[in-house]
Amino acid sequence: QVQLVESGGGVVQPGRSLRLSCAASGFTFRNNDMHWVRQAPGKGLEWVAVIWYDGSNKYYADSVKGRFTISRDNSKNTLYLQMNSLRAEDTAVYYCARDKMGGGTGPFDYWGQGTLVTVSS
Amino acid sequence: QSVLTQPPSVSGAPGQRVTISCTGSSSNIGAGYDVHWYQHLPGTAPKLLIYGNINRPSGVPDRFSGSKSGTSASLAITGLQAEDEADYYCQSYDYRVSGPNYVFGSGTKVTVL
């Protein structure tokens, strides 16, 4: 069965960096676009970034553009999110999610359990 | 401020029917982009409930149904059950020149009375 397992969350000071990972299994990882979605405490879901199945294209929400970088290693079935210049407002649970269709409008058919990132001094 | 607007909460007794609206604009739902719906229990992975406006993934009960018209979409839950108590989010796509932009609704908490 499809499994997505995030890791790498934790407490980090404002301005510092953190890298999240998402280990995928149960499907052919290199065939699917992948996303990061986050949920701040008490807030709704917010899309963060997408990377195409082959890594050829990457797109970001305006709130993280220039600070976050999405990447993938198809040989390791792993998705990454490098987060730099972190701010208090980046505090959230970060989910990785698989794109069902690819190259379009979603949906996100499988999600991980999430990893918590807390940005605080 | 979410691009798609949902009511903060809806409630119903077991067995009743509830609906959740999702209102967008001409740059997202009204532009013809599909709407998808997710069920989210705190501390768990969100679950895809409806995709492509009306389609249910395998394993989702037919008590859940979706519809779309103009700049809005709706999720209906019939025969409400205690296990349906959760947060529900709509999701679509919003056009921008710089590339894909996936947008979520503000979320609706369903309470089973």
C-alpha cells in the first residue's frame, strides 16, 4: 500500500534552516508529481510547493518563494523540502502528498502523517 | 485569508444530511478548474473524499457526494454518522502567470450532535 513518511521536523530559531524528508513506498515514486502542504496551528491547509515527477519543474506558494526549495531523489524514493530563513509564521505541520493525475490541478490522493516544524527563539 | 470560502462549521444529528459550500471566483472554480474535497481528523493524514468535482475514490462511502456550479462547489453528507465528525476542505487550482497555484478552502468543522 502507498505510504508517505515525513521526518526532519523540530524546533528551530528564526532565520535558521531545516530540511524535511518524505520517504515514499508502495508505488512507483518516479511516476508522480509530489507536493508539500502545511497547516499552521489553528489554521487551514496551505499548499507550499510542487515538483514534477522527473524534477524538471518546481513551483512555490508566494509565501515561501525564494526561501524554500523542493527537490526529490527518485533513486531513493524520497522527497525533500529545504527551508531557509525560517520565520515564526512558518510554524506548522508539514505534509507531503502525492498528486494523483500529474501536471494539472491535483488532487492529492495520498498524504503522510506530517512532521511539526516550530520556529521560535 | 483563504482563496476559497467555506462555512466555519456545520452540524447535524445522526442520519441527517448536511452540505458544505465552497465559494471561489472566476480565476479558480469559475474558470472551470476541478474541485476536490478532503476529510481531516486532527493528528492524522488528510483523506481524499471527492475528486474531479463528483468522483469518489475507491473505499469512500456513497454517503459522500460532490457537485459544482459556476464559481461554487458543494459536498453533501447523507446519513450522517459519528465517524464523520472531522474537518473538511475543498481544493482547486487558481491561475497565475508564474505557474501552478493550488488553493484550499478555509475549512469546515462538521459536528455530529
